Amino acid sequence: MDDWETPEDVRLSPRERLALLEIEANLRQDRRLAHRMHAAARRMVDRRGTRSRRGVWLPLSVLLLLVASAFTAVVGARTLQPAPLWCFALLWPLTLIQGFRLLCRITRRARPGRRFTRWL
């Protein structure tokens, strides 16, 4: 099929071809449109599986950090040894930071009439 044919085998007139070429040239010069189109194509690639696998790691890390923090806090409180207390002191800020990142992700993806994310 020729570039100027439509699926119904209708040809464009020379004037219509010229108008179409001008429109395409103007669209190619629009950098903001090109950026948006590239970003949309990248999101479509992400939706095919990359984002879904990547999106699991943050909630999992928050959960593991929370369990490790609780464990070190309990062990440190029961034994009064400095090592578990220092481990808790190092783990707890990381847990809060990751939890804040998770909260930001949940609220950023919130849409009206829908639950926050697919896993919450």
C-alpha cells in the first residue's frame, strides 16, 4: 500500500498531501509534543510487566524493614544489650523513609472512584 492511500484505497489530492506534509512538519518541530509522546510510549512499555515487577519491591522492603526493626527493638529491650539497640537505631529511620516513599506512591496514584493501587 502506498503512503498516501487509506485502507479504502482512496488517494489524497495533491493539495491534501501538501497540507498533511505541513501538519507533520509542524508536529515534528513541537518538542513538548515529542516529549509527551515519548513518555507515553515509555509508560506503555512499563505497563507490559516492567512496572508491575518493579512496584513489588518497595512494599516488600517496607515490610521486611518493619519486621526487622520490631525484632531488634524487642530483642534490645529484653536483653538490654547495646548491639540490638544500635541495629534498631539504624533500621528505624530507613523503615520510616521507605514507608514515607510508599505512602507518597500510594497517594500519587490515587484516582477518584478507585482504590489506591492494585495491591492495596
